[in-house]
Amino acid sequence: MPVHTSSETTTTSQRSPDMETRTLDLAFNALRGSGPRTDDGEVIFTGPVTQAAAFLRGFDVAFSGNNDHHLGSLEVSLDAVIDPLAPQRVTVTATYGLRDWSGSWDDSYEGVVRISVVGE
């Protein structure tokens, strides 16, 4: 699975009269020994927003190196915060963790979290 750093996120936009939608992909490179972990991305709307919500659009998750494991625990969560000094900017934090049934973070894992952000 190709994995990119979060600095290579992609964004797209869509606008309705009162709302705008942006998309964002956050990539988590292979890591072993800790989890879950977080990464931030930013979307910019055409004007100030007073409300913003992040929605999970999809994800690609895997144990690194095509290692065969049973899925024990998968965590994916999102949080969106409007920048009070620049309210057209919204920072999205994605939390991601993947492990087998061992109960520890002893296996390398990676993934991409795909996000839609709605601002109003």
C-alpha cells in the first residue's frame, strides 16, 4: 500500500449556499511499539466558519509488510477545531491505532484516514 506523509495530504472542495465541504487524506507511515497515534491536517474554507464537523470518508489500514494478523483492535477517530484567529481555517486531528489480539503494539502498522470536513 503506498503511504505518504501527512505533508502530502490532498484536499478538494464543494460549496452549497450555507455550507462548504473539504476533503483531506492523512497518511500514517509504518510504526511499531506505540499507539494509537495522531496526525493533524488543515483545510481552508473560502470564508469564516462558525461550525465545523469532520466525518470519516474511508480508510485503508494494514499491518506493514503484508504480515498476516488477526484484527484485534482498530481505532479511528476525528476532531475538528476552528482557528479562532483565522476562522476560515479548520484543523482536523485523526487518531489511528491497529493491533492484533496480543494486547500490545508489537506489530508494525500503517494506513490512510480519509476525511470530509463540513463548515458552515
